[in-house]
Amino acid sequence: METTTIQIKKSVKKRLDELRAYPKESMDSVIERLTKMAIDEEPLSKEELKDIEKSLEDIKKGKVYSLSEVKKELGIK
């Protein structure tokens, strides 16, 4: 395995230590797991992004329903 050295702040190292899945987990494993979590394997489509933008506009305009209104509309008690 090829290795490298990086410089990180002590506070970052402490957070990485706290993120270990088990006490002896290597830093390589911790960082690999975190980077995998950061990459979205299924990015949103243009249509989904457009729908989200429209929904946010509706929220800003006050076009929202309370939980009780939705329950009433759907006939849920």
C-alpha cells in the first residue's frame, strides 16, 4: 500500500478519533468511510432539482399546509 503524510489540526484529529467505528480503526479507514459518505452515488436529476426549487418558492409564498389540514384532507385521524 502506498502511503502519504498529511498535516491536520489537532482539533480535526480529535474529531476523526471520535468518528472511529471501533477503537483501533485506522485513520485511513475512517477517512475512506467519510469520503464515501460525502459522494452522492445518485445525484438529483434536473427535473428533481427544478421540483425542489418550485417547492421552496411555494414555501416562501406561504403555500403550505399544516399537518392537521393534510390529515383532514386524507381522511386520517
